[in-house]
Amino acid sequence: MEQPPKAPEGTAADLIRAGLHLFGQKGFAATSTREIAASAGTNVASIAYHFGGKDGLRQACGAEVVRQIGAVLGAIDAPAAKSADAAAAQLELMLRTMVRFLVTPGDADSLIPFMLREVTEDGPILDAVYSAMFEPMHRRFCALWSAATGQEADSARTRLTVFSLIGQVLYFRIGRPIVSRRMNWSSPGRAEADEVAELLVANLRSILERERLT
Amino acid sequence: MEQPPKAPEGTAADLIRAGLHLFGQKGFAATSTREIAASAGTNVASIAYHFGGKDGLRQACGAEVVRQIGAVLGAIDAPAAKSADAAAAQLELMLRTMVRFLVTPGDADSLIPFMLREVTEDGPILDAVYSAMFEPMHRRFCALWSAATGQEADSARTRLTVFSLIGQVLYFRIGRPIVSRRMNWSSPGRAEADEVAELLVANLRSILERERLT
DNA sequence: GCAATTCAATCAATCGTTTGATTAAATCAC
DNA sequence: GTGATTTAATCAAACGATTGATTGAATTGC
């Protein structure tokens, strides 16, 4: 039986929280260990004690991202859809969940900037997060797409189409500073997230209808 | 008459080139002035002499991005499309151009990581680049969309739809490390870019058909 | 009492910037 | 035209500040 990794607690957890926030906001190199310690309400030496050093804390932050996202993902882990329509409905639900999670300010505010930086860095953290998170998530999406359209689940076309669907969602988070300016959003809330979600679901339906093998 | 801003030359240009490359690759804070100077084949003091300091070089890099992208954009600046079909064709062309420019390795290799970091940073550089580049580009896209569908050009729906189209393209660049892993691309070349372009054009057509007011 | 943590203090290394000297080209006075 | 002077540009060297890491003592929880 697969045990869910335990959540850190105490000073270690405080340091990870501070690290996720500051690394995501200012970048790894631009964040000093003293700043992290101050934000966590502890001493600099705690970083070396708990994680072996600044790089160790970075790794721990990556693991914490995997853990948290895994918890959210595991909650909506549904059994394989029986019919094409059920699969399509499940795709829509996943899309809405993603949009709400990504666009609405909340828990993800620390996770996403951190991960975004790790992706552009393309370092060792990304390797771990990719195989633990991105790939399984993408595979599940592809399987649903296959069930909904009748297309091959691991054809290049299917994989790219799924990326194009995910890309639509992610851009509204990654490019949030730009989108907010253009839309005159001071800060995207629930209403704005729903507006985006409705549009992206409509896009999903249009693309899905085209790809569907009748 | 609007004069195109002149391209820097000499040591200043070398420093900007090195700055774009290193800032984009490792981040602003993680790049030392000595490293930049060495990469540009000059002395550290040149940075302060030409740009007033490290921050000045960062600004100059932002201006250079605007200049280069502006040059590419100005070249394909077409007159307003006459018919809906012509507008749709022009949208497809712009999409293909964007995909090829973004996905294929080349000149944009330094520009995009740099801009991506500036966007996540949401600093003063982004303000300048947004009004000089992102907004005009987005407006033109919206106008074309309006001409192709009959929708209102500056409705929230239109603006969001255009973002969703741009998002599809950008994700294939931003998430390139992830996409490449999943697609087993060692490095995306012309063939891969065309494959992506064809898919995204097909998506464009599907969405456009739905939004078209008959 | 003892092991686990946290602390203030300190370390060498590196950071961005400044300095004064040096060079070659441009400008000036005549 | 020509020698004197100024300017633009680059350089090695050094500046104070800050970095991540380490140390040994103090503190905590049991």
C-alpha cells in the first residue's frame, strides 16, 4: 500500500513555507538564507540543521509541492469513465478544477511561482517533479481524451492536443500580470476565474467535437 | 515620422547580448557582473560606465527586447483585412509565425527566457514592455478576431478568447522542458514546430467557427 | 541527565560598485 | 598643418557589504 508522504511540521515546515514563498516571489538566488530564517521566525543555522543547506531546502520545497499537489489530485482521482460522454464530462470537471485552483488566489500562490521558476531553470528539481506529477497528470488527461474521442491515447497528436488544452489554462496563471492589465482586473477573484473557466470549457468542447471519431 | 530606435553597437551591444543570455538563463540575481563582463569580453567597470550599473543593463536589455520584437512585428504589419475570410487567414498566418518564432530554436532563445523571468517578476521592466509590445499586439489580434467573427473587438469575451489562443502557443515555449520530455524531443526543430503549428491552427479554426456570427 | 534544537558569533568567499591610471581618437588654438 | 588639450572608453585593483556555511555554547523537551 502506498503511504502518502507525511507533512513536515515545526520549524522545518515553517522554513519550507518561507522558502516556497520567497523562492517563488524573488527567485532562489535572490533570496538570502537570513531572509528565509527571519520569515520563518528562526535562526539561519536551522536551515543547515534541518536540510543541510540552502540547496537542501530547495529540494524540500520541491517535495512539498509534489505532496500538496498530489493531495489535491488524489482527491479527484476518479475511476475510468465508462462512456465517451462521461469521459467528456470528467474532462470538463478537471478543467474547471484546474482553472479555479490556478487562477484564484489561495494556497497555490506560493506553489505556482516556485514551480514556474523551477521549470524555466530546468534543473534537478524539475526531474523529480516531472515524473511524480506532470507525467502522471498528463497521462491521465490523455486517457480521458482517448475515451472521449476514440483517438489513440498515446499518439503524438493526442499528447500535443492535451498540452494545448493545459497550455490555455496555465497561461492565465503564468501571464497573470499581463492578463490582469489588459482585462483591468486588480486581482482575479472567483468571478473572473469562472469567466475564464466557461470560456476554456467552451474551447474544450469545440476541439473535442472536431477530434471525435463518430 | 516614427524613427525606429537604433541598435546598440560595440561594447554596449556585447554587454546587452551577454545580459540577455545570462539573465534569461540563470536569472538576474544569480548572474554576477563579472560573469557578464567576461561573457562580453570586457571589463566589469564597463557596465557602470555604459549603463550606470547592473540595473541599468537590465533596463537596456528590456529595451532591446522591445526593439527586436518590434522589428519582427513591424515586418508582418498588414493592413486591416477586408473580409471575414481574409481576417481568418491572417489570424492563421500570425499563429504560424508565432509558433515558428517561439518554438524553433534561434534568435528568440535569449529573448524569451529573459522576458519570461521579467513577467514572473512583474517589475518595472514589464510595465514598459507591456505597453510597447504586449498590448498593441493583443489589440491587433482582437481586431482581427472581430473582423473574422463579427464579435465586438473589445468585449471581455473577445479579449479572453485571444488570450486563450496566445496561451496555447506560449505554453509550448514556456513549458518546453516538460513538453520535450513527454514528446521525447531532444530539441524541438522545424518539423516539431510545424506539427505544433498545424494542431494549433486546427484548434483556432474550431474555436473560430463556434464564435462566428452567421 | 541527555539528546535534539536553536542561538549568537564568526568564517572565507563573492557580490556590485568605485577608483585612479592608461590609451587612442577627437577637438582645439594658432 | 601641428602641437596642446580634452574627451570617450577600457582596465586592474580595491572598497565595503552581503552571501552561505560553520562553530560552540545555550536552551529546550522529556
